[in-house]
Amino acid sequence: MQFYLVRCFDLRTFGDKDTFAIRYEFVTNPFNEHSLVGDTWGKFELLISGVDVCQIMRERSVITYQWNLIYIVEWFSENLIYILGDDPFPLPVEGQHSLELLDNSFISELDNDSDFDEWFDIKQNWEFKHSWFLNRAGSFLPVVLFRRVNDEIEIAWSNGSTYSSHGVSFINPTGVKYISFRKFELIITNFIKDFLGNLMLTSKNKSDAIKFRQKIINLIK
């Protein structure tokens, strides 16, 4: 199966927006950051069944996610191996999907503090590898979980109250969808490779961009 990059409203698009797609484009950094990180400021959409999971409403305006996209690329590159792996959820709880598994992992009592610390560490370690939320770097990136279930990738999100204290609401706050394992892998790797090529063409920090590119290529090869 092949997925081709197409242009749509100036966003570089990978996949089929009616099933699963990523769209992005570099735009002018509003904070005049001159580092490699600042070079990656852009728009980003995660489209599942035609809806953008990252889109928010704030001050009566619908807003497409914008931030330094290096954090998303770095997280996917470091954790794709775990997302594509078929290791089971590491705690003895039940749930129909990732959201339920995590909800059922919240505990108030264990026999001693060391048991609680171990349980918490196992849960948090799994979250680090399966949700980009902890790599949001101060942005309004939604809570999204990615894990393999047989020959599919489960994508689950729950953002009913995420950032509500900042006056933010998500247009598509909750959902669970399943994407073909191979389709997901191909779309993510094509997005990462295009991002790296685009960064090499546009970055004003060539030396740092070359080092970053090599680091990411080593992670996803």
C-alpha cells in the first residue's frame, strides 16, 4: 500500500484524512526563536475519521494546533518501537482500551509505600512510551494514546477537561479508533522523514539540523 504526499491548504499531508492522516507545515515563529527548535514552529493536525483531534476552541475561535513541532517528531521517533510492539499493558487491570486501562490503574491504597511507588513508576513509564502528552513542552497538545492491538494501532483520546482552566476546549474531545498497523507505521515514518527533509531545507541552524536528522534517522531505521 502506498501513501503519497499531497498539498491541501498548504499543509503537507500523509495518509487519508477520512481514516488516518497527519498534516503539517512550518510557519513563521511568532516568538522570533532563532534556535533549531524555533525553526520547527508550525501547524499540525492529527486527522482520524475526518476530524482533527488537536483542534481547539478558545475565545470563540477555532484554532489549529501550533507549536515547535520538533517535540512531536522527537517523541514519535523515540517511541515508535514501543507503539508498534505487542507487549501487553504492564499492570494487572482490565479495560476495553487504553483510556480504561489507565483509569483502572489509579489506586489509592497498596500494602506499603514501596509497592505504590513501583506501581506508579510502571504506569508512568508506559504512559511516557504511549502518549505524547508528557512531551507537550507547554503547548495545548491533547492527551492521545497509541498502542498496538493485534494487527491494528489503537488511538484513544480524552480531553473533556484538558486545559479547561486556560479557557480551552477541544472540538473533538473523546474517541477511540483502530488503524491498520502497517498503515500507521508507514504514515508516521513518512511524516518524520519529510519533516527532516523540510527542516534541512529551511533551517537557519544547519549544523544542529544535521545532528538532529542523524539522531532521528538512527532511531527509526
